[in-house]
Amino acid sequence: MKILGVIGGLGPEATAYFLRLLTAMSDAGTDQEHMETIIYSKPSIPDRTRYILGESSQSPVPAMMQAGERLRGAGAQVLAIPCVTAHYFRRELEEKLQIPILDGIEETACYLEKEKIRRAGILATDGTIQGRVVQNALEAHGISCAVPSPVNQKKIMYLIYDQMKAGKKADLELLRQAGDDLKEQKAEVILLACTELSLLKRDFPLQAGYLDILDVLARNAVQTCHRLRKEYERLITT
């Protein structure tokens, strides 16, 4: 089995949930049969969305590089970053660190293609959407994309930053309104493309037709470093 390194803290609770997913998805009957994982939680990494949008001059790459180097030095053979927006920098980091970094976005595109999905809605940060982090991968697989209207995108950003990241109670109505917007745009599946939104899926039942990219990344990590439980072969909510 390969040793997985996790660049975490983006945000901290999403990293903790990612470890929970890895544990749940692993086909292990004892403690000793679980995969070896090294986590470096570094919440001081500068905000990814603000940098992508040009609202900050602080690139998150040097701090993520530092975390990746420490993980590699500790024995990690493959890395994962449980933050969708941070995938904007994945290729650059992989080239500089010279260690494989799992691509949760490409895996999601492959999964949707296998499921014969032709149009997907995206709920994500402004950085993810404007940086086309998800759209480019999906469109390369022949999958068209829908994004929320500007009004509903503001609601999603408020939900992510002012509620989830701030540790406040989440208003699920904001998620529902944005989701309905995407369904009206003929989205066959709605992607939770922000790990803060993954926490909502953890805590509350969602309607049918949602796919959490954090689930896809965790599944890919388990398949790469261990063995997957059969019940996690399909991930779209029903």
C-alpha cells in the first residue's frame, strides 16, 4: 500500500471529514488493515479564491509547497488536497514537488462520463467557477456545465464564507435555491464543488442528484493507496 499525504487545513473541518471518508471507504477489518495517512493541517495557507480573482497578491502556492515538502519528507508517496479551489494550482504543485497529486476534478469528470451524465451543475466558490477549475475538465469529457445566476452565486459564497467557514449555522435554503437554479438549467447532477458544502452533505440529507467531489477524491485516494469497499462504487445521491 502507498502512503498518502494530505495537504490539509483548507478548511480544517473539511480535512477532518476527509479522513473520516478515507476510513469509511477503506476495505479494512482491523486497525492494522487501514491505509497509512500523514496529514499536515496548515490553515494559514492564503485564501485561494481571493488570489485567483486578483483580490490578493498572496499566492497560496509557497505555503502549499512547504506542506507538500514536509509530507514528502515524512514518507508520503502520493498527495491529496481536500479543497476543490486549490486544484487550480494542482499541476504547478505536482511539477514542483515531483510527487503525484490526486486530481479530484479529473476523477469527477471520468466518473460522470461513466455514469453517462451530459450536463452538470456546479456549486462552488467564485475562484473555482471563474478559474474554470471544474468546467475545463468536464467539457474535455463532453459534459456541459451550468453555474448559478449571479444572485444565487452570491448566496453560495455567503453560505461558504460567512456561515460554514465562520462556524455558524448554515441556511440550507440558500443551497436549495441555488440547486433549483441549476436544475432549471437542465443539470442532470449537481456537484458539491467546495469542501465546505461537503460538510452540509455530512450533516443533512440532500435531495437526489447530488455528487460530492470530496467523496470522489476520497474514493480515488483509497483506490490508489488501499482497497475500496463495494458500497462506495456509486456516489451520486439517490
